[in-house]
Amino acid sequence: MQLADKYSPENLEQKWYDFWIENNLFHSEPDEREPYTIVIPPPNVTGMLHMGHMLNNTLQDVLVRRARMQGKNACWVPGTDHASIATEAKVVAKLKAEGIDKSTLTREEFLAHAWEWKEKHGGIILQQLRKLGASCDWERTCFTMDEARTAGVIKVFVDLFRKGRIYRGVRMVNWDPSALTALSDEEVIYKESQGKLYYLRYMIEGSDKYIVVATTRPETILGDTALCVNPNDERYKWLPEDARVIVPLVGRSIPIIRDEYVDLEFGTGALKVTPAHDVNDYMLGEKYGLESIDIFNDNGTINDKVGLYVGVERFECRRIIEGDLTAAGLMERVEPYTNNVGYSERTGVAIEPKLSMQWFLSMEELAKPATKAVLEDIIKFVPAKYKNTYRHWMENIKDWCISRQLWWGQRIPAYYLPKGGYVVAETAEEALALAREKDASLTMADLRQDEDVLDTWFSSWLWPISVFDGLRYPDNDEIKYYYPTNDLITGPDIIFFWVARMIMAGYEYRNEKPFGNVYFTGIVRDKLGRKMSKQLGNSPDPLDLIAKYGADGMRVAMLMSTSAGNDVMFDEGLCEQGRNFCNKIWNAYRLVNMWSVDETLPQSDACREAIEWFDEVMTERIARIDDEMRQYRISDAFMELYRLFWDDFSGWYLEIIKPAYQAPADAKTIARTKYYFDQLLRLLHPFMPFVTEEIWQDLKPEKSCISIVVAQQPKSERKANEQILARFAVAQEVVSSIRNIRKQKNIAQKESITLNYIADDNYPLEYEAVIAKMGNISSITATTEKDATAAAFMVKTTQYFVPMEGKIDKEAELEKLHADLEYLEGFLASVMKKLSNERFVSSAPEKVVANERAKQADAEAKIAAIKEQIKALA
RNA sequence: GGGAGCAUAGCUCAGCUGGUUCAGAGCAUCUGCCUUACAAGCAGAGGGUCAGGGGUUCGAAUCCCUUUGCUCCCACCA
């Protein structure tokens, strides 16, 4: 077969992906084999593939493909997340662009638009994953809002409600005035923001004195219902016990309360209390029975409760009120101020703390087994440092606000009764039955279902169970077989949103961990260390990169730059390196493929030696790669393979066995070489699926096996022979020294040379044939004579001479020898210093001391040899 | 404010149980090669006070303390 001299992934990747799908190689059904399961972190249904997905899914695919090749029943379940708030925002924006306002639509009409949007844009991301080579079981594709998943969610809600874990109540929540919904604490991002600190005058009722209060939010004075000072504050001791102040502009009279909550150091030591719009003020309000005045509409404009600034947007109001306060002489001063402001994770607008009626899930009990599982390594975190983060959050866990004032999502299965009260049930029929227990006259028309939907994460947290329909059918064969899953690959940014909650759900609904290991990836950054973002425009389109460098090249780029938990500094150069590696593999195959085989040709010594050595290399590296993979040191494992293929196999092994131009190779060597190639391809396949399949199919090492996808990984079943490896390393060093001499003396590789050496019993010269081949040496001879006219070098304690026929520069040679001598004497001195230290010899382990003695002997031998060489030259 | 982590070659990082894998890899750089698999290649070279200081130890990149600089998470005093 004629192969192009450049590897071109374009057509071939699609060809093999189709081949894998046609042959159903990624599909899994429960059987007698050991299962290996990964559930994908479901991307947003309308999302687009970005670099983070590439990293995450490359890693998952490596693990899944490897497990599959280790004889496990590998199952990677793909799917998407309905992403309640993000998707709804997109649909609202799209409708707006078409001139349709969401508020003019009924719930049903809106949902029809949303589903239409989902059908059109949904799942594109899953198509994109195929380009990467992801070996997902596509038949199992799930959606967090499909029928089975929704049924599971509703069942869980009802169950938790009946267990008393879900409750409804008015609480201070994070309100998103843009999405018009409550958010959980985790969906609020705090950022430092430049603002102002306003010092306002609150006139004391019936007096011309006033108290100055510092606030960052002057517009909230509309909702002030008290002023608070610290009881220990000397500055306010003069205030009468029952003093009251007048809220500026508003004119409302409010009490002064005294509480140690107020920080004496901050501002003026006086705090305005707005129970409806600040979490801490809310607690003060509860404590002192203060009135709570909600001054905002849901969209963040001022409502008509107070009668001022009605309909004005909150930030606009702040600007206006600053002027009005100043005009009224109630503004003491304004200072620039930096403070932390919470923003909505999804819409980016400033969060408004707001009192509202929401559904909550009580977390304390759920957290207990989940905390234990991670702390005791029943679930292993990689890297382990995230255990601390997890523990801290779990031990201070707060109740989860699970209701959202949205339409896109699972509607809360609570039904309100006409005369107050409500029932919770999986279906309207069951709800009616329950309602009738309270009032037999009720009909379906009397029930009004809660308008809210559930937080997206309330479906995602069930994902490892729900993808196997283990909530509706807890005893089904699939869940029993695939659960718990093995590895979860995700980012640390969703450790609370998702990971922790899945663990809680796992214990609550399966009484078992949802996964055995969690591998946390880092964030993909650009090479300057900046987070990739649309705004910065520093995020390359992964599909463009795949088109340019091939999926394998892209995967290599991700693999080379990632270690668990560390951010990835992405550089397009890495893709290039990945592509080059594909090309290297490709060309190595071209080489092996082009040799003709002569069945009668005996195996040369060089070939025999190379095979003896490479057997040990493979044995050793396979063990090392296994070990690294076991520790999830995926990047290191890959790098090990990269060097094995490039340096050891291509750079040494193939060069040694390579026949002269157009000369045939012996059958034995070729067979072994193809065997190595097969083994290497299998090792590489999980990392680089396409190029390995392309070559493997041509190599056809195993006729009965349809694809490398389902071929088995090589195993390391014995210990590598260290002696062979060490002795070959000596030979390599000899070759390398010869290359140096060639370079120094300007002797071309084509020009053959001779080599003499002084035999050394400690290090007998081995792999002579390899040295001869690689060094292009016509004869290697043992002598006892030093050769002053030769270029000399030393490996271990053996001296080598390359005869130069007088081309030697004596002075330069001597200079070099003296430099070596000086170095060795210094080295020996440091060794001797250690060995003459009584305490070192007595307290260091025997092995270490013995090693120092060996170093001493070596150095002494070398020094003696160099001194003789100097004598011979002089 | 609380917690975690990081600092090793120009860049990205290994270095796991203190001691021959101890100062390493890949990339980049420089030099020489268009050598019949691959210039997307080959061969070679340079480059580091292991952030600073102190301690423990026979011995420290590695353990402890400290200073400095950076990152992340949590909390959210208006």
C-alpha cells in the first residue's frame, strides 16, 4: 500500500467515527463483565462546544476507551442539561428580537416556543463531541427534562416533601431582577465593584440634631424601618432611650434600636435598617419585630409602597436620590468606596436581596453521609485538596432554595386549594385525591398548581441515577449493573452546585456513592493565563482547531498541558505538537511497512540486541503507564508514551533494525517489530483514537478483531530486567559520545570510523552491534594501549578511542582532560567528605552509604584513567 | 475576615516515602545536517542560588517556622 508522507486527518476521522458507530462499538448492555461507567457532565442543551468541554471530554474518552480495552464493559452516558435559567433567557431574548414579549404569552405558549428552540438548537453540542472522537453510547443519550428524568425529579420532590425535607416559606433570597427569579446562594458571584459611600443625615424627631449614617445604597432609605447603633458606642450615649429619627426625604419616623451587631469602626457607627433589602437587616428586623417594607418591583424598579420615585429603575433611583438628598441638605458627604456586590451567575445583573415565598430543601441530614464518604475516601477526590473545600461547605451547609420563577423546567408538583393550604403529589389526579381528604367537594378545577419550576440542579443532582432510570425503577437491571459509576470528570467550579449534591442524592436514593473517583480538571486559560472568554475573544473555536490539526492533535494538546486540578495554559503550539506526533506515528508505520521481508535472511546481531532491549523497555513502560493511569496522572502517562514512541521506538529501535536502503529485513525481526507496533498502537489508542485506528486497520495484527476500539490493552506481567536496561543505556551513551566526536571533528555520519576501547571488567562492553550500527563503526577493538592520537571519551569507567590519524588538537584535548579532571576531583572530594563523616556512615541507610562508596570507586578509576591519558598525550 | 494552594530552565510543568531517576521533561532558543520514514524530521549544545531568610537533620527542591509575591474557594460590615 502506498502511503502519503504526511498524515492527513481530514477524511479519515469521519470515516472511522462512522465505522465505530456502524459497528455499534460504543454501545453497552449489562452483561457478565465488570462494568466501567462514566456519566457525562451534561452540557447546556443549547450550548456550544468550548475549550473546557474539549479538555473534560478528552479526559473522559481516554478513561472510557482504556477501560474498554481492558476488557471492561465500558459505558459512557451522554446527555444534555435543560439549563433552566440560561435557556429561558435565550428564548426570551429570541422572542424579544421577534417583537414578542414574554409577558404577553401564556405558560403553554412560551413553552411551545422553548421546545421549538430546544429541538432546533438542542444537542448540537453532542454532535460536536463526535468530532472529538468521544466514544459515548449515543443510544443512551438523556436530557434532564425528558420524560424519564422529569418523572424521577417529580418523584424525588414528592418523596422529600413527605419526608419533611422540603418546606415552603418566606425568606430573604437572592433575586435576579432581570430573569425575575430567585437564585440559590451558589448562583451568586461576588465581585469587587467601584461604588460610593453616602453619608446621610437622619434628623432626630423633635430636635435640630441629626445622626449621620453611611450607606452604599441610599435608594433603600425608602424601606428604612429603624436606625441602629451599638449600645457601647460613646458617641450615641446622649441619645434618649426612646429617640426616633426621620428618614430623609421620606419623612417617616423610625425608632433607634441598639444592637452589638453594629461595628463601631465602620462609617459613623450608625446603621440604617432596611429589613426587606438586606440579609443582615432582615435578621435585625426579625429580632426587634421591625416592619419590613419591600420597595422594589420584581424587575428592580421602585414600587408604589412609599409613593416616591415610583417606577424608577434602582440604579437610576440611586443617582436621582443623591441629587435630591444634596438639594435637601441631608447629604453630609460622599466618598468613593469599593465593596463586594453579588451578581447573577447567568444574567450578570446585580442581585437584589428580596423577601419572597420560596421552596427550600433542608440539607443538614442529606449532608451527613455525603460528607463522610469523601472524608473517608470512599469517594476519592483527585486532587485531594478539594476535600477541604468540600468539607467546609458541607459542614456549613445552608438550605437550598430550589424554586425558580421561570417556566422552562420541572414545574413544582404542589397544588393549592381554594381555601388555603396545598397538597403535593406526583400527578394532578393524586393531588386531587389528597385534596379530597381535606375537602370532599373539591374538583380538579379547584386545584391550582404552583407556578414555579425547580432549579436545574435539582434534576442534575440525580443524573448518575436518573440516566439509568433508577428513580422510577430502583430495581431495574441497568441501575443495578452500572451504578455506582466509576469516575466523574468535572471542574472544581461546580463542586457545590453539582458534585456535592450528586453525592447526597446518591446516598439518599441508592444508599450508595454515585461514583468512586472525582477527577477535577482545571480551567482552560490562554497562554497569558487569562480565562478564555467571548468578551476577550481569546477563546479559539475547538472545531476550527480540530479542522486544522485533527482531533488527535487537539486531544494531545489537551493531554500534554493538564494535570488534575491545575489550570491549562492553552497554546495553539500544543496542537501543532500533537499533529506532529500523529505524523511521527504515521511515518514510523510507513517505514516499517515499506521493508521487504527475506524469509531466509538470518537475524543480525544488532536486530537481536535491539529486540532483547526493547522487550524490556515495553515491559517497564507499560507498568509505568498503568501506574500513572491508576493515579490519574493522565498527562504523565501520555508523556511517557510520547517518549516511548518517539525516542525509544522511533529514535533507537527502528534506527537499529532499519535495513540498508532497499535491502530486505529478516522475517523474525519484522514480525517482532510489527508486534511492538501493534502494542504501541493499543497503548496510544485511548489518547489518539483516529490515527491509531487508521494504522491498526492496515496492520491487521488480529484478524478476528474488528477494531482497535475493542482490542485489548497490553499488560505488563513481569518485572523488567533492570540489568538489560542499564547496560543498553551504557551503549546509548557510547553512541551519543561518538556523535559528539563526529560533530566536534566534523566527521559525517556517512563516513565510517573505528573504535578502540580499554576493556573494563566492571563494565563489559555490550550491545556492540548496536553501537556499531548507530555509530557507523566499521570495527570495535579491545586494546590495552592508550592512544594519544585518538579522540578519547569515557563512559562509566571505560575509555574509548576514535583513531584520528593525527587530526587531533593536542592542546584542546589536554584542556578538556584537565577540565574533566578538575570536575572529577571536586566530585570525589564531596563524596569523600560524606564518607569521612562518622555520623553519615553510621546513620544513613546501608544502601546510601554503599552507593557513595561506589561513586568513590568510580571517580577514582576515572581520575586514574584521565591522568594516564594526560601523561600519554603530553 | 476565614480557609486552601502555588513560587523549580525563557515558557508550561514533573520531582510521590528527605539520600543516583536530583537538579529533570516537553516546548522554545542556538549550532550542524534537504542522511531514501518523517524538515510536521535528525544530531548536538546552552540555560536553574529550586522566590528570600531562618531552623530540624549526617544529609533539604523535598520537613518546620518566617518574609515576600501570586492564585483559588468561602464569608459579605452597611
